[in-house]
Amino acid sequence: MKTYDRILAASLQLFNEQGERQVSTNHIAAHLGISPGNLYYHFRHKEAIVHQIFLQYQDFIRARLTLPSERSLQVADMLGYLDSAFDGMWQYRFLFYDLPGLLARNPPLQQAYQQFLQEELNHTLHTLCQRAVDAGLLTLDASDITPLVVNIWLVVKFWFAFEQVAQPGQAVSEASGRRGVSQVLALLKPYVADALRPGFALAQARYAG
């Protein structure tokens, strides 16, 4: 693995384990057994490392939220998208521990995040909901799509932070992500088509607990 990629992998590990604020470039270099100068050759400062890791997360979400073009949306697709959303949050969880603070300390990251949210993710989520309506999975008025998308994004974006507050002393885990999926399913439940309610209840049971 190239040094550039090793720096990103080690930084992600340390940020996830200790929190981004607690980890310096010197910590990262020592963890890798390289000199700070070697690290600075690839990244001028820690904010540049964080920004590049966010771009990795962005690529992950783009790949996992690609909507099928050759067929109608299915329940399994929607569950897969939710799994992917929280899987991405788990793999890059430090980004979500204090997202407002992280963005405030890193203007290039803030610009990239806002651009991704406004130009890509928002459109994808709206399209996903509309495709679910068209496929008969959800019974949802067009005027309700935007509020639902906002609520889903709020849960996804702040779920791990909520878990930290709701269960102090307990480390955020993959089980936290499963509870997050369950919470999003609760938002969708009022709009599920009657014929799909039994299958939806089984899906909720998968994530309960």
C-alpha cells in the first residue's frame, strides 16, 4: 500500500477510535512509524486528511445509492439503501460525532459537504421517494416528500450523536446503526402501502432491539 493510502487508512482508524480532535498529525505519523515530514509531503495539514477521507465517504455513498434503471424499485432496494447509509456512517463514524464542529473547523470540507448534500444527495433521496411512490411501495403526496426526506436525513446524520447522548458511557457500535435503520423505518411506516405492511413489519423486526 502506498504511503498516501496508508496515511488515510491509519487516520480513519485513529479518528474513529479517538475522535478527530484528539488525533494530531504527529500521532498519525507515530502510529505509522514515519516522520512528520513524510506525512507533510502527502498532506499539508490534518484538515486535508479529513477532507480526503470525506471524499472517500462521498464515493462510498454514490456507489451504494445508485438507483436501478432497468426495473421498478423494490422493498429490498430500500432496505439495502438504509443498510448502506448506516454502514457508511459506521465506517466513517468520526465524521458524524460532531459534524457541525468539524465543518466549522474545515472550510474546504464544509464546501464539499454542502455541495454534495445540495447537488447530489438531496436529489437522490427525493428521487428514491418518488420512485417508491411510483412502484406502489409508498402512498405519499408530492408535497410530503421534502419533509420526509429532511426527517430521514436528520435521523441519519445525527443518529450516532444522539446515541452518545441517549446512552452515555456506552461506545457507539454497529448495533447503534441498526437502531438507526429501525428509526428511519418508523418514519416510513405511515406511508407504507397496505399490501406491503406484513412484509414491512418483518423488515422492522430485523432491526429491532
